[in-house]
Amino acid sequence: MTETAVVATLPSYPIDLRLVVTDLDGTLLDGDGEIPDRLWRVLPRLRERGIRLAPASGRQYASLRRLFGDSADGMAFIAENGTLVVLDGDELSCTPLEPAFASELVGMVRGLVLEGHDIGLVWCGREAAYIERSDERFVAEVARYYAALETVDDLLDIGEAAIKCAVFDFGGAEAGAARLLAERCAPHQVVASSEHWVDIMSADANKGAAVGSLQRELGVTPEQTVVFGDYLNDLEMLTGAPNSFAMANAHPDVIEAARFVAPANREHGVVTVIERLLEASEPAA
């Protein structure tokens, strides 16, 4: 996406901040896919003031835990694009796919592969992710986002229910797999979550619904929440948040949907906005 040079603009009204929800890839993570060092200094400040940080990602829960290491204790995680929400290590909500549809989807993707489309399917369970395409270039892409990953001979033999299925399209998600699967998978959600990834989920699952369940559990209002995102799978949580920030590098539809624009992920825009919000609400000396 084309980046727009911006200086973070804060809401003109005070925020009783209690919850920060942020996408990861293209949002919180920098250009190298790493957590900015500044976040590790901000986390203790958030905790001292009773503010929860909740990463919201298409990545699996095991990958999110590994990414945040010891700091994951006490955090909330919105994993698998909202199909799984974990709070303090306990599952808060899970919205799986119907078993019959998940099996049907495997057949759809196999058919598209036979037609010449360079794609592969990931069966995303609670405990692990499973793939049957085993070439090195595909496995390398999947392993970036799925820490608990197993290669199997046949996805239809998986005993673990799919909470989501993901398709990697080497040719491009929006014009490729997302377009090809949208009508065939209706009424299930088919959403491009990045340039090459497409997620297929229950019609009731998205990051916005997951944020709502987390807010209800924590007793936090939308007005006490700040949300950051960059891609189409972030739209529901941005449009449902009064204090929503699109990254300067975000998809044009995301920038249009959000109320504010943060500096690009390469400029550590999420941490910059959090720091400024904390400073703006510091008690007077």
C-alpha cells in the first residue's frame, strides 16, 4: 500500500482509556515484522494504569503467545481473525466453522489447484494448524504466522475442528482466491487479510464481534477503547469504534472507514499514538 506521511492526530476529547486493540502485520509490527522496542517500555505504563493491550490478528493463538513471550501473561488475544478470543490464558469465545462446510472447502480449494491456481489451504484448529501442500515455498509462508503447524497427508482426516480456514494465494488475494471463493462460500465470511492471504470464517465471526465480546467481559465501553488496523479484515472493528486509527500505509478502504490516521507501521505509528494518549491523560502534578 502507498504510505501517506502523517503526524498522529489525537481525538480532541478526553479518553478514559481502558483497552487498546491493535492488528499486528502492517499495523503494530514494523517493516521487518518485529514488535518495536518502544512497545516493551510502554507495556508497563499501560498495566500501571489498568489498560489492557489486545493484539487482534489472523495469526493463531500459539503464534501470538510466542511473539509476546513473557509479556503475554495478563494480556487479551483476538486470534484467527476473531474466531478465537483468549483472556488471561482462558478461552473467552470461539466461533468454529461447521464441519461439513470445512470439508467442502477443502474440495473447493483442491479443485482450484487443479484449474491452475497457485494456492494452498490451512486448516486452523484450536491447538494447531494443518496443511497438506508441502512444498518449501508454501510451508515457509504458512510458518511465518502459524507456530503450531503440522503437515498431513489428507486434511479431511483431521480430527480437530476448524475454527477458521486460510488460503494463501501466490498470485494475490483480492483478485484471486477471495474473488473465486466469495460466492461459493456464501454466507460464510471470505475476507482478504493481506496481499496474499484470504480467511474463510463463520458468518458470525470477525474482529469487530470479538472486540465486542472482550469489551463486555472486561466491562469496557467502545468509548474507552482505541483500535488500530490496516487491512480489510480490520474493517468491522474499526467501523464499530469511536476511536479508530488506520495506519498511513493502510488499504484505502480502511483509511476511509477509520476516524483518525496514525503514522505508518514502519514509523511505529501504533506506539507513537499510545504514547501520546498516555501523555495527554497523565494526572496533573
